[in-house]
Amino acid sequence: MKIDGVKHNLVGRVKVPGDKSISHRAIILGSIAKGLTTVENILISEDTFRTIDAFKAMGVNIQIEEGKALIKGVGMRGLKKPNTPIYCGNSGTTMRLLSGILVGQNFSSTLIGDASLTKRPMDRIIHPLTNMGAHIKGIKNTYPPLDIEPTDGLKGIYYEMPIASAQVKSSILLATLYSEGTTKILENKSTRDHTEKMLKLFGSNINHKGNLIVMNGKYELHGNRIFVPGDISSAAYFIVLALLIKGSHIVVENVGINPTRTGILSVLKEMGANIRVFNRKLVNNEPVGDIEVKYSQLKGININGDQIGRLIDEIPIIVVAAALAQGRTMIKGAEDLKYKESNRIEAMTEELNKMGACIEALPDGMVIDGVKELKPAVLISHNDHRIAMALSIAALATNGKSYIQGYECINISYPDFYTTLSNLLNDV
């Protein structure tokens, strides 16, 4: 992909695709609920199709039409044994959340992934699920494929999260649907709470008490109507580009502004960003709003572990903003970046330094000294959709032509990314 960064700014209004995290969860809960679930503005991407195909393979009728999913739920015990291993592709969300459902079934199953997913650690779900009584194992008990066998019964547990991970938390909560007793999860660092909100919407008995999540098992779920707000992780790329290029002024409409996801906005505001959220409303337990962004001169800040859980997916694009900010930005406590679709610490350091950035990789983050400008370069996506999109934004902020190799991986989460970007660019 060739990207010309000369003589553009961003002007206009834009809608981004439905939130990926919420789309996954709506498919999962709709499939095991009783009755019809309608999911409007669902994200259609490679990742979400992995979850859709998984439940189709287990006998769930799911129809996709005009950005809407119609799911005829089979109830908690209505899933059927798949004929072949379930392929999760590149989707860690599919594998980890689906594991929580499958450990409660009366049939065996196997979850497999692509080369990237096969390198991502699964002991973080295997350990708590095993404590609940599940029979689940991977290669050396750590990596996919995951083999799951029926159990005599799951039980609720108390679990203090050793890392900030919404996927791990969600896997435990989904297994709790099939468990006797009560599960309590203590989060030392808050992570996205879409699973908790949606479980409550579908009829589960789940409550938050400070950092403690308490959920009772054996509750039947009931179909619902879901509207998926725009994905703030997708919006982040346009927000940062508008902040970096003089004359830019955009509004991103109907974006999810769940407080567990708005760390990106808090960080950018601390860096000096001119950002305003308005038209706030609540849609199926999720806060939604419009985000107005104007060009701003950014400054470096410190981003620490207490903030990471609210912006882990946005760190690649934050690094782009920091690379062109005044002063130093320090990111610490983000070791989990090494276990995403790529090692995002190494990938962003390597690629942006090709463009003249000044970034030092740390074991759990980065030190970024802002520079006045980036230069065009030939860049590699590392087969990571968030790296590809972040590098595309960096390329547009240069004065010249850059090339992104392996850009096709953006189809994992945002197939129309370049089309949307092109529609916003204004010649100056």
C-alpha cells in the first residue's frame, strides 16, 4: 500500500464500524440465549466471522444482512458438537472467550488458530478454568491448539486477576454460566467491562462491588436487541491524525465511550489534545457519544500501568502521537503488548525509528522522545492490523510517499479503513 502524506488535512464527519469487542460478545451470548437476538451495526471483519462461524459449526442459525446479525439462540445446553476443530484464525478474543463456553459443554472440542495466534499464551485462561473444574489443555499447557473435554461439573471460584485482561475475565465469567455457586473476580486494574454489561442485559445475575465482580451461575439467558456503538479503537486512528495535521477538524459519530475504554481520550487530553465529547446517551447499557477533534500541539506525558487496561489496544497509535509530540513520553506497565498479534513494543519501535522517530524499547513499554517530523519509509505491518493502521497514520503525517507491506491484515478488524480515510482527506 502506497501512502502519500503530502498536502492533506482531515475535515468532516465520520462513522466507524461497530465495536469489535461488543460484536464478539453479542454473537456469543445471542447464540446461547433462548430466542432471537438482533445485533445492529455489527462489525463485519475476519475476527468476528471467526466467532460467527464457530457457533454456526455448533448448530446456531446466524444470518447476516445489511450490517445486522439475526441469531436464533439455542439456549445454554443447545450447542452441538462440531464436526471439525474450530478455527479461530487470528482472533484471540474468539479463542479465549469461546473456551469459557466450551468447558461447560457435554462434548469434546478443539480450538485452533493461525500461525500468530498459535504463539499467544493461553495459560492465563487455562489456569482459572482448570480451577473451576474444566478439562482444558494446550501444547505444554500454554499454547494452542486447545483441547477441551467434558467435565463432571464446574464450580464458582474466587480469582484475583494477575494481569489486566478483559479476555481472561470474560472467559471465567462465561464459564460461570455453567457453574454451581458463585464466582468472584478481583481486578486490581480495571479492564473493559462489556461482558459484564451484556451478561446483565441478557438476564444473568452479575454485580460489581468496587473492583470485585460477583456472578452466580446457572442463570438462563434470553435473546435481546443490541445496537453496537462505533469502536473507539477504530476511531483512535482518525482522532490522532486530526490532532497531528494542521487545519484538521472532524467529528466521529456514535462512538462507544465506555469509561473502561476511554483511556485513549484521557491520555490525548493530557497531551494537550482539543477533544470534546457531546450527544451522550446510553444504548443497551453502553454509553455512546460523538467525538469532536481539532488539530492540537501535543506534549509528552507519562503513561503507567494503572492506565494500561483502559487503552491497551490503542497504544500503537498513541506511540505515533508521542513520536510527534514535544518532549518525552514514557509508557510503562504494558508488558502484555508483547503477546498481541505481534510484539507491539518491538514492532512500533522498529518501524517508527525507520521514519526518524526516537524510540527506545523497554521490557514493559517504551521511551519516546518527540521529533519535529517523520520521514517517509518502507514499513512492515508485522501481520498486525493495529500496527498496519498506526503506521498508515504515521505515513500520512510525513511529507512524501511511504509504503506499508502486509497492509491486508487490517481486514481482521477494519476492512474499510483506507476507504474511510480517503473520504476524510482534504487537499490543501
